[in-house]
Amino acid sequence: MLMLSWRPYTVTRAQFIKMFIRAMYGADAVNIMMADFNHWAAKDIKKAEEIGVLATREYYINNIDQPITRAEMAKLIIRAYMQFEPDPFPYEESKVFSSVIKDYHQIPAEYQPSVLMTYATGIITGYPDGRFGGNDTATRAQAAAFIIRYLDKNERIKVEKPTAGSGTGTGKREATILRWDDPYRPVPQEGDIFIKPDGTEVVLKIGPAGVLGENQNCDIWGGMAYPSGNVLKEGMLGIPQWGHLGETYLIDDYGEGHFWEEWKMIMKYYGNKAYEDVKNPKEGQTYGKWLIYMYGQWCWIGPINLARFS
């Protein structure tokens, strides 16, 4: 059992601005700034306003310590990008990527242009399932990765532009039937029919947490063959061809399997839902398959990988 503890890893607006400004200008650059309010990041905020990354008092004492979302980070990074990039990517050419981002229309309109630009330039390209996750709060690791990609072109992810006649541009194949006992079945995708060991057929769907097969009780990856011929089992690692390099594969008590990054997405989504949906939980009360209320908080009772819990 694992106490739900993702909140401490969330990056606030103050933390992101401080990381961003210090990465751009160094630790001493803000010493001469005259802060407008009393806060440990106030001088960094002032520097961000000075260079146009923030509007005046866009971040202030009343909102500076709130978590920052991925879409917000995209907006701030693109403000800097459009000012300081020697040869910026044309915004008009970024619009074609709206067909590739699965949750594009769930992203608030004010952030959509910045999301498209960060996606097109390879600075923030979203999750393996095709979502950008603009409304998700960001982690410290994500913030650091995005800042590095902004500063260093060589670190940016190469993104292929959708072509005419290619549908969404995601390179998806036609839906097919996947058998649990076929080690050479293709990488599973939404719309495939998965035949389980008991003969049950399940149409694979991406769930509310953004994970394929979520809540469908399917071990959709187990038994797939590595190039070496070895097959994936619980506890083994994913490979680049599957889009899950180095992620541990874990199976829950219901026979549902996901890689660890997907389990973390599920853990976060349903943990937040439990807090939202159950106003007065009782000790021992469960929420879905993976959560139980104990010791005054919701606890995760699904698969865990403590060595990689970050």
C-alpha cells in the first residue's frame, strides 16, 4: 500500500519562474532587481516581467505559490522563444499539429497557440498516448526537461509534420485483432480488439487518465516479444519500439498490465477524483479498484514500483 504522495513533486509558478530565469541568466542576474513584493522568488518574477516572459503582476503574491500547468509553462516558454530564438518556427505552420494532439480541444483557448508552438518545435511534445496534458500540473523533472530543450536545440525532440492524406498524422495503422498468445502482435493501439486468455474480446480504449486499456482488465503487453525473442513479463522493462523505454511493466490483481509511467498517470488521476468525488470518506472505504481510504487519506493499493517512484 502506498500513500498518495504526488503533490510534493508538483512545481509551483514561483519555482518554475526561478528555474527558468536562473537557467537563462545565472544566479546573480536578479540581484539588482527591485522586487515589488516580499517573496523568495519576487526578484525572478521582476526579471521575467522585464524580459516579457510575464506581464506586469501576472504572477503576484496571491497566485505565485499555486501549481503551474503544462499549458502555462508552454505559454511562458513560447514568450521567451518568440523574442530570443534567432529563427523561430512560423506559428502558421504549427497549426497542422492540432490534429495530432488528442486533447487539443480540451486545452483552454488562450494556451492553444503556445501548445502548438512548443509541440512543433519539440520543446514539449506531450505523453506517449498522444495527449499534451495541458491542464495537468507539472513536475519538477518535466519543468527541467522543457527548460533544457528551450535552451539547447540539440535536446529538442524531432517532430514529423503531418502530411496531406495521412489522417491525424500519427502514423496509426488500421485496427486489428490482438491475441494474448501472439508474441509478435503489433504495438497495441486504441480501437484494436484484444482477445484475453479466457476468449473474451475487448475493444481497447484510452481511459480518463489517458492510458490505453485503463480499467479494462487486460494484460495487453504481456507476452510480446523483444527483438531477442524473449517475451515481456511482469517486472521487465519496455523498449523504444514500444514507446516505453526503461519502464517497468506491472500487473494488478485484476490482470491489468501497464508500464510504470502509465500506472503513475492512473494513480494521479483517480487519486484526485477520489478527493473530488467522495466528500466524507470513511476508514476502509474503497474508490474503484486501486484506492482505499486509510489513516485519513486515500491510499494506492494498485501496483507499485518503489525503486522508480518519482
